[in-house]
Amino acid sequence: MAFCKIQFIGNLGRDPEMRYTPSGRPVTEFSVAVNQATRNQQTNEWVEATDWFRVSIWGDRAERAAEQLRK
């Protein structure tokens, strides 16, 4: 199994929601909005775009994220 580290810098779209799997493992889910601004080469104006990412965290980190993160 390979792991990659990804870092999103943005805003929470909503408060995290924690649940437990049938086996009792905690899972926390939330969304992150990442904004970027680019310059339109034809009009020379700034154009903003927002990308949304759905994040799922498992285990001990899921419980900590649910306690510490708020919109």
C-alpha cells in the first residue's frame, strides 16, 4: 500500500461529520474549497476559480479532526 502526502490550503465548506463503521472505526468527512486566481490573457482581468475536495479521515485522526475543525 502506498501513501502520498497532500496539503490543501483553503476553507472548510461545512463542519466535519464523524460516524463509525459497523466495526467501530471512526470516519470523519468534510469538504475543502481551494481558490485560485488566474489572469485572462485576452482581457487581462483576474478570473477566480474554486475547486472542491471531499476529504475522509480514518481512525484516531478522524476523532481529533471532528473535535478541532469548525467552519
